[in-house]
Amino acid sequence: MELKPGYKETDVGDIPEDWEVIPLGKGLSGRPGYGINAPAVPYSDRLPAYIRITDITEDGRYDPSNPVSVKSADSEKYFLEDGDIVFARTGASVGKSYKYRPCDGRLVFAGFLIRVHPDSINLYAPYVAAYITTGPYWRWVQLMSMRSGQPGINGNEYAMLPIPKPPITEQRAIATALSEVESLLDSLNRLIAKKRDLKQAAMQQLLTGKTRLPGFADEWELKRLGDHVTFLRNGVNSRAELTLDDPVKYLHYGDIHSCTSVMLDPASLPSLPSCKAKTLERLRDGDLVFADASEDLVGVSKSVEISNLGDAELVAGLHTIAARFDKAVLADGFKAYLQFCPAFSSHLRRLAAGTKVYATNRSHIASVEMRLPGIKEQEAIAAAFNDMDAEIAALEQRRNKTKDIKQAMMQELLTGKTRLVTPGGSNV
């Protein structure tokens, strides 16, 4: 492929002629440093927070959801500072990185991380942090970490990482442009999290009757679910028996546990050969299918409601319980939320048997007695949740488009295909 005029071929790809390629170590203030080798202790606000490889997300952020602390007289030497970047140096996560953000609080970095600090004369830290998410960087990681045994990259090797080096003013301009998109992503993430919290709060109120939707005041009626359900025959076929193109779709219990929605559209499910599905009852829209086994108590009541079947054939598979409830007792759309009703989920968890794996069965489900709103109120509650889901889905779609825009910007800006600063140094 012919080089574009004004560009040159380098180890990191084609870049503008006025850019350089330098080893990372040439643009650092000091040598790469290793983290503290000290055991993690339960988190305490009296001790420093400890950042380990597992606390760094795939998109290079600090995840404080499972914080731990470190107790060491030497910990002061290992506090991260503004401008620091840490790399994972060993294991399956080698190459993963995180640029410290002061808003993440005081953090001590662990021994399987390597810290570098760009000097701001040759390399601007936010620019470097952006570059080390690109394809050329990850190809370098793959080549450099190939060795016998566990993959790894040490500090001296990270210092050899080739970095495309625009003038520092252009590095700052690139980082600023990407930061503006990142700020939009941050705001969308916060908004999505807030909307999810609001839905969770609404579920706790509406599914227990603590809060009623306008127009509903009737008393909820006590129902025994076993009086209003038919259980369907399920298959016992393993994953190895499934195909991709047979006409009968097959719902495995693993598909229930991995489903992120309460409603299941079967289009993406694998298939079961028709000869093996001959004796199995076909599911319909509105059927509720439970996983009968879970590794934890939280997953004991996990279920999905079938929707959008159309002309497709679908059967319940291994370790599932398929239930067809009387639609005059449980409305389509509402029954998907049974798993979040405290009276229902607590009953199943109380009866679940097992140590490493918790099991439930048809009789457990049938024995549930709980108060239910009337059909019209159930439909209104389900509609309210659907509206919330639609709002969250729209925000997630916007977030995904913003991520795509950021990736396209990185491809243009970090290779010099699009310039924000002219070769003479002025802004474009």
C-alpha cells in the first residue's frame, strides 16, 4: 500500500513525518517502579486503599466495588500520584493499564503492577494512556509477553515500548479531544447507573404493594401458585448435543443464568435436532422458565419469561423448570418479575437444598403462597418497568455509539491521519 504524502513507515505504523517514535523509557521522569509486596487486609478508611490487577477494569478504570486496604510501614512510598500510569506485569491480564485519577482517592499500588510517570516534556500522560489502549500497543504486548510459563513483561521491557511522539502541544490537543468524549461517557455511565437504581427502588416498592400506581386500591389476593400452573416436560440434553441450524431452539439453564433481561427472545439460542425434541412440549410466549440449580442463593429464583416467539419452536432444556401459569392469575410481562418478589424468592431460597450447588424443584415453586395484585394492576406494573427498561436501553445505545465515536477518533488522532495541530505548531 502506497504511503500517503507527508507520512513515514515506522514500527508503530504509518505516522506523520514530523512525529518521532521513542521508547517509553525516554519520556519518563525516572525508571519504571514495582509496587509494594504486602498482603491485602479488609478495607478500612483508616488505612490506604490497595489497587491490584483485579481492581482495574478492561477499559482502564479503577473498580472500587470490592475494596481492600494495605497495612505496611512502607506504603507511603507507593501512593499513586497525578500523572502516574500502572501496567499489569504478569498473568492473563498482562498489559492492562490504569492512569491514576485523583478523584479515585489515595491508592497504593500492588506488587504485580509497574508504575511509570511520563515527564510531560517528551510525553503527556493522558496521551500515553490513550495510546496504550490501541491495537499497535496490544500487538506489542502479545509479542513481548511470549515466554515459557506464565506471560509477563518487566519494567525494563515496558521502558522499551515504542510510542509515537507528536509535538507535546499536539499530544495535549489529542488528549483534550479524547477527554471530552470520555467525560460524555462518564456522564452516560452515571446516568445509566442512576436509572438502574431508580428501577430497583421502584421494583422494591411496586412488587410489595408499598407503593401503588394511580388508579389501583384493591386488596391483593392470597394465591397458592401450584393451583394455577402447569409444568411442561423439559429436555436433558447437554451442550454437546446441540446444533446451530436445526429448527427447534433449546433453552439450557446456563442461558437463563447468563441472560441480562427478565424477558428472553429465543433468536440467539442454539438448536436441538428435531428427532431429540420429538417428545418435548413446545414453549409459548408468556411461559416462565426457571434454572433449577445455582451456585449461590441469589440465583435460586432466576427465571426468564418467553417473548417474541412468533413461528419459532422452543423447548426447555437441561436443569430447567418450565411453568405455564394461568393468565387470569399472572399477567404476561409481570410474571417475569416474580423472581424479585420477596415472598416468592425467599420461599425458594429457604427450601433450596445443597452445599456447593443450590437446587429448587417444581414442588418448591408450586408451594409458594403470596399476595398478588389484580391482572390490570400487574399489567400496569409491567408496563412501568418496560418504560424504564426502554429508557435505559436508549441510554446504553447512546453510550455504545459514543464509544464507537471515541474509537474512530483514536484511530484518526493517534496515527496522525487527522491533525489537531499543524506541523508548524498552531491549532487546526
